Amino acid sequence: MAAWTSGASGGDMHLLTSARRWSDGADICVVCPTGATPLVREFLPTARLSTFRTFAPTHAPPLMAAEYLRRLVPAARAARRLGRVDVAIAGSHFVPDAAAVSGARARRRAGFVYHLSSSQGRPPGMRTALALAGESMGVAWLRRTLDLAFVSNDVTITDPSGWQRVARTDVGIALPTTPVPRPAEPRYACAFVARLVPTKGVRDLIRAFHLVASTRPSARMAIVGTGPEADPARALARQLGVADRIDWLGFVTEEEKAEVLAASQVFMFPSYEEGWGIALCEALSVGTPVACYDLPVYRGIFPEGLVTAPRGDWRALAARCAHLIDHPDEATVLGLRGQADVSRYDVDHIARRELDDLLG
């Protein structure tokens, strides 16, 4: 898990959750930046860690790209320090993870490839150009390295060329073992959970909430996550006059996240690009309906619990969200249908299936 220092991607969360299940019958080692240690320890308290130092977090695209390249050698060395392992797994298709899995002394190498690099839906500019270049490099590297590639959606699985072996997986989550209580009076009209990066549509989120809040004086929103879009989004919220109606919660525990989602009427998610949609699954798992952009990857994965708007149309997204807020009975039914549907994504079943593929 060499790509992220603070917080984690949905793919990283899936890998940590699966690894927690694998640890019942396997010794788990983790390669990660030193700053990621608290997150890893939350899921894998007894795992052996091999860490490496990173530069201070930066949001400037050229410096972020340089930091990713700088990590290649230390990530590979950290993996090699672990000695011989049976299976080395790249947690993502980004170049630091590709370097780590390549550097590992492993009998077999596997990795998670959540989506193929595409500019569709991404804002033009240097950040997107550098991200696409890095992702393309990582995917090309992994094609030459992996014995097994896990993919999570039909868009990726239709392009299996170059991979030695491809296995389909769902991105499982730890479903609540007991129902998460939903308060009689919701704390939030809307909630959002994700890394605060441009592809997640954070500024669209602020604009849409402004429309929702303009005719609902008591409406509040919770935003869970950290990232480079935090400061621009806060500035936009101040400009639109809704800053005092947003709780910026940053990084929270899994239990706290479930409580926030359950205390919200709608999960609003204007992401432009997803490889699966773990945040949607987490919201639906506690019975909170979702208003999101209509991404092809969601079709077939989440047939229940969603209302959608065309990608980029934040006004339409606000209207969908407002309708659910104003019709709580309809929202409850939609959320319960989604909750029943995502029960099939229980990570216990998915982790066992993945482990069979890894060792088979």
C-alpha cells in the first residue's frame, strides 16, 4: 500500500478489510509509508510492517508526481526487506504499488486494477495529465509483473489483453453485524465520504448542497475525507454562504463513518469516475439512499437504492437529493431496498474467494 500516506482510497480500504479476514489463516505483511501506519494498525494490529519515509504532503501536481516517482526505490526496498513471501499483492494500479510488488521476493504476484486510465469525466489540466501518465505507467508495469490481476467492473474486464490471468472480484465491505441505529431526527440532510480530489466532484457537491440548502434553512451536510480539494471546497462554501452549515469531519473511524451515514437523509456523491463504488455501498449498507452521477460502472453493481443525474449536472443532482429529503417515506423505502441488495457484498465471502484465487 505504497501510494497513499494519509487516508486511503476505496481500493485500499477493500484490501485492508480483506487482509483482516486473511489474517485468520495467513501471516500478513504490509509495505506502506510511515504516515499510513495508524490506518494499517486499525485493521491489522498484528501485521508485520515494512515502512518508508515520504515527503510532507503536497497538493501541487508536479510535486505530487515527483513524490510518486521518488517512492519507487524506497517502496521496492521496503518490500524486499520482508524476505521471502508466498504472495505479493499490489493494492492499486499506481506506480508506487507496482514498484513494491516488483521488488518483493515472492513466488506469486497479484494486484488490484480497478479501472483503466481514461480522461473521460476528469477536469482538463496538469493534474489530470500527470495522473493519467502515472496510471498508464503503473498499469503497463503491472501487466509485465503480475501473475494474477483482480478487476472489479465490466469496463476493465473487457480488456484482458496482456494480463497472464484475470479474476473478477467485487469490492466487499465489512457489513454491520448489528443494525446501525438511524436517529428519529436525522442530523444531516446530506453526507459525503471520499478522498477530496477533483475526480470525486467535491466542488459540484458544494454547489449542489447550496441549492438544497437555499430553501431548507435547517439543512446541514457532513463531509468525511481529506485531500487537495479541501481548501478550494471550503473557499467555495464560504463564497456561496453555506460554510457554517457544513461539518468537515476529516478522517474518522469506520464506526464513526457508519454513524454519520446512518444519521443522514441522503448520501450525495457527484464522483466523475469510479472503479466500483465502495462509498455508495457503505451508505446503502446502513439504509441511506444515494443521489449520484450516472456512471456506467454502477449499473449491475447497484441496481437498487440509487437516484442518478447526468454526469456533471450538479443542478439535477441537487434536485434528486432535494426530492428524497422532501419525501422521507420514499427515501426510506429506497434505502431499505439498497440495503438488502448490497448484503451480497459481505467481505467475508469475497475475501475467501479472493484467497482461493491467490493461492490456487
